[in-house]
Amino acid sequence: MTAHAYLAKCTCLLGLSSGLRLICAALSIYWLILFVRIIASWFPPPREGPLRGLMRGVYALTDPILRPLRSLVPPIRAGMMAIDISPIIVFILIGVLQRAIGCLGFGF
């Protein structure tokens, strides 16, 4: 990325009001939390320890958004397994919201 392109991105973010910057940061943080949930779903849940509490928090933050989507969009059957696409829909919605507001993704 050239210095001019980087400066243009920074200027765009600085041009946002503090409220919009806060929303941008919240969307980026939620994106990361959702990503952690997806990666963690590939492994067995911890039975005890601090990681168990952390994962409970991650699920508590993401379930209110994912649960209604799961009732609207059924998992895609792929042989003996099912692929839940509700996190993909949330990622797309976050991206659309970020672009509509003028966020730069992870640019807090």
C-alpha cells in the first residue's frame, strides 16, 4: 500500500464522528469475537479453567445474533454433516454495515 492510500484511509476514519468510530470499533470487535467462536467450534470445549469462562462469554455474546438466523436459514447438508452458514451471513452483514458507515474494517 502506498503512503498516499494509507493516508487517505486514515483521513477517512478521522473524518467520522466519535459515535461512528465507536460503532466501527464495536463491529470490528464483534467480528473478532465471532471469528474466535468459529475457530473454537472446531475443538472440544474446555471442561474447566479460565478458558471455559472465556468461551461461555464468547457464546453469550454471539448466540443472541446467531440463534435467530439459524431458525431462518437451515444448515446446508453435506453428506453426514451440516454446515451452519449463519456466521457467514453475520460476517457479510457486519461488512455491509461497516462500508455503509464508512468504517475501514479493523481500523479502530
